[in-house]
Amino acid sequence: GDCIPAPLCQQPPPSMAEKPQIQLFVKASEDGESVGHCPFCQRLFMVLLLKGVPFTLTTVDVKRALDVLKDFAPGAQLPVLLYNGEPKTDTVTIEDFLEDKLGPPMFPSLVPQYRDSSLAGNDIFQKFSAFIKNPVPAQDEGEER
């Protein structure tokens, strides 16, 4: 039958392939609200933005992370992605998963032309962090390359 006003009519749900429910949980900054300085969280945030897919971003105060994540990803580290309610916790596999699920023609491909280029610089942050946090600079000899 006719339904007026149209926005209140029952519409058939969009197929899951079209509009997946995506939630990204990332580390919050010191204030407990804005996005924190976690390169893995930032990277997944950028991937979702570049894909142009609608998603919900939730910043999680690290002091409350265990409590927030306990129901769907107990013991997980941030970032955590919920894809249609299914938790994904490994950053590297999340990127591959998103590329697989959200690829052309509906979403742009973010795969580089040369596969190895996506791995370039993967260990820079880790080595830099170790270098900065090392209280004994003499032990850095092997890191300075």
C-alpha cells in the first residue's frame, strides 16, 4: 500500500555487500576523547576514509580499554575493527580484509602497484621508538643504519 511520508515506510534492508556496519575502536589521546597518537589506529582510520565507506569511530581511553572491549574482543589491543559485528584485531590482516571486502567497483583499491612498496617502512616506527626510549645510547650501534 501507499505510505506517506515516504521516509517512514519500511524499506528492504540494503544488502550487506553494499553497506556493511563498520566500527573502528582506536586509542584516545590524553584527554580521553580525541584520536590518540597510535600509528596503527591512524592507518586504519585513513584506510576507511580513503575507501569512502561509512563507519563509526570510537575513541577509547586506554585506562578503560579492557572494560570497553571485554564484550566483543576481550584482551585485544587497539585498534579493533567490528565488521558487521565480527571483531578483527590484527592490524595487518584488517587492512587485507578491508581491501578484500571493500574493493572495486564499489570502493577504490588501495593496493600499491608494487606489492613490496606496502611493506616499505613498516619497521621504522618500531626501530625509532626503541632508539628514542633507549637509556644507553651505546647500545644503539646496531640500530644506526
